[in-house]
Amino acid sequence: MSLAHIFNPKELDEIKKQIFDIDITSVSMQEIKERGLIIFGAGEAGKLTLNTLLSVGLKPVCFVDNNKNLENTFINDIPVYHFSWLKREREREREREREFILLANSYAPDILKQCKENNIKDCIMPSAISSFLYTPGELGTTFNEFDKIDEISDCMNLLSDEESKMIYKNFIKFICTYNKDLFNFYDKNIYFNKDLRSSINYNFFVDVGAYTGDTLKDWLSYINTSQKFGYEAFEPNPNEFIKLENYVMSMTESIKNNIYLYNFALGDENKSLYISNNGVGSTISNIKGSVCVDTSIKRLDDITLHNSPTAIKVDVEGYEKEFLNGATFTIKEYRPSLLVCIYHKKYDFFQIPLKLHELCPNHKLYIRQHMPVYGDTVCYAIKY
């Protein structure tokens, strides 16, 4: 099978005209250790990429950005230089094998063109390091790298409405083309999609990856606190957990008494691992990098919740499948609606919906996009 089973011939022709093509499609951790790495893009995607690199002990040489206002600033003690610096460096030492340049930016096609025009080589995409490290998305994956076409097709056939199928196809197109116009259709109400929220019982909510309470704040605006309700939040990052605690402590007693906080991660087995401790995008790793702290991993199935969950939200930066494997009994027993991020790792966008269908075959599956750029793509498995 091929992606021709997902797209019609006209759609395939349009995609091929926009295909994002790059010379180096895969590099090893050893190659990066030997040659070094520069992150092109000092925005949010670049910072998230830095997080994941540091979590496995890889420190980039520097950031490069086209924004002159960022020149000579620092991110985690790593300098930010303007593109003109990179151009001078490459012109000065053309013969030496140089650092890889990771394009961590939504303007990657324009940046790649800029580099080629200035004879700057060795550019790579986030997908190039996915064999050993989670990165923010698998951007730069080409059509011939989609090696699980049967599953991709099966997933699309399970989706319950045309909007979900459109978003699903646009997701695949964006990975290959970087055409940002594909995400013009989005709803900012993440986990509380305006078309779906009336079908979800949010009264007893489990928040896996609670961060500092952003979802909690939204949840409180949608539930009826005059009825029975409960919120259980899991956040392993110690710095963010303190902020979450402080937020909850500022609430009234009637609200606060129905909120339960847990400072550990959820996964597929009980063990100790490491988590990056420098803000949004904290990732779990079995390697203790320079910004990592110890964290406990537990299975949801081994935890006695205060209430029978009616909805579970999961945003754990690439650890979603491990969570689901450790929550199988809970999900099958209570059959809550499930709101799960599907954009963190290469196969998440189809493997997670397939897993949700396996756990809850009678739930209806929907996909919604919640950002105008890559990110915040959520699969809703809704109990009817």
C-alpha cells in the first residue's frame, strides 16, 4: 500500500509540488557527539528541542536565528547568533566537517533555501534524530518513510466525522510539506472543543500532564460546581508542581477540597526515571542529562482515585502510549472519554487513536487541531 490509499490522485499531485526535500534524513547520536549541533530557530520549537537534547546529555554549540533582536542573547547559557555569523563561519572554514544544523522552526523551507543559497550544508530536520530522541514532532518525514500505511489507513477509517478526516490528512500533508496554511482551521479550546464538549462528561476529570494548572483553569470554567465534581492532576516536574499547588491554594475551600494533586509521572510500569526540569515541554528520559531530576513513574491502574473518572486528558510530551499501557484496567473499567495528544512522536497520530479504539471500541473517535501551527493536535475518544 501507499499514501495513494489516503489521498486521491489530485491531492497527491498537489502535495508532490510542495514536497519538503532535504539531503540528510537520518543521523546518529554518535555523529552529533562527534560533529556538534546548531539549532536554527530560537523560538518555542527551538527551546523545546533544546530541552530534549539536554535531557540525553547533548548540548548544542549555539542557536542561530534571523531575528537580529535575539543576537548575542542566551538560552540556558547557550549563545544565540544571527544568520550572518553562521555565514561567516562557514565561509571561513569550508574544508572542515561542520556541525549539523537542526531546523527547529516553522519556516524551515525558507531557512533551507536560505542556507542552500549561501552554500551552507548539513541541514537536518527533527525527524533525522528520531531514532534516538523524541523531538517536537517528526517534521521533515517524507512519503517514502511512512512504513505503516495499513495502520494509517485503518485509523482514518475509524474517524467519526469529515472534519476529523480533513485534519488527519492535513497533518500528514504538513509533515511532508511544511505548508502552514493547512492549519488555518483550528479551535483554540484545547480539550474543550466547541463542537464536542457537550458530549463529554467533565465532572470527574483526570489531568495527566497538568503543568501549572492551565487545563484546570479551563475545566473550572466549564463544570457546574453546584453538582458533584472532582479533579485529579498528575505533574512530575517539581518546579511546575509548586506553581500548580500555589494556584490550587488560592481557590475557595469548596473548590480546593475537590482537587487532588500528585507529584509523579504515569507510565506503563512502576520505576524511577529522569525528567527535564526547565519548563514547558519537560520530557521523561532514562538518561540523566544536565537539566534532569529524578522522578517516579507509576501506573494509573495501581492508584486508587478519589472518584470514578468520566474524562481523562493526556499530554505528556511523547509518553502517551506508555501511559495508556499502564491505564488499561482503569479505562476499560470506567470507560471515560479520553482526550489525548497525538503529535509528539512519529507514529502517534495513528497509533494512539488505534490504541484508544482497542481500549474503548464503542467510543467515537474525533481529531481536532488547536493551534494555527504544528502542535496541540488531540484525539477525542468520546463515550456516548
